[in-house]
Amino acid sequence: PDLSGYEKYGLGNVKYNISRIHVTAVEFPSASISLIPGTGIKLVIGNASLTVDMNWNIRTWMFKDTGRSTVYISKVFVTAIFSTPLDNTGHTSISLTSCRTTSGDIDIKLNGKS
């Protein structure tokens, strides 16, 4: 979905809109799944990255600008634990018990008219 809103900075408000958000690349160079006896499943993703392209525009009382942006997020690490109990019909269900995510670097390239 598009993102829009207002932020207050210094002398006034900044109105922004981010639209046409597209994930253009995802890399999982290191991923593993293991069973945890009596608990469920552990998923570990290491050193992942993703690239997101989007349109943006901002407006203040002094100026307005619009353009495209590419965001590259790298060194993403995710550890997730899923429980796998039986539901009341005897089928295995899955639910997220815990999740921890960290990211190391974020590179933002803005291309605009100004």
C-alpha cells in the first residue's frame, strides 16, 4: 500500500507520499530450517538483502519535489520459532511463537527534480 502523512520539522510540516512500492530483489544467501523437539520449527535467515523501488513526493511551505527512490537493505538476520501443535481436529497447525529481525545497512538513493 501507499504511505502518506505529515511530519513536523523545524519551521513547518512536511507532507509526504510514497507510492508504487515494489520489492525488486530478495536474496537469502544463508537460510536453514531445523526441528525443535517438543516445540516446532526454527527458521534462521542470515545475511539477507532486499531492494525496494518507489515513487515519492514531498511538499513544504517552501518547496515541493517528486521523484523515484531505491532502497537497498542488507545484512538482514531473521530468527523465527514456529509452534506446530495439533488443532482440535487432529491436524497440525502452525503459529509464530517468536521472531527477531535485525538489519545492518540501509542505502537510500533519491532521484528528484531538485
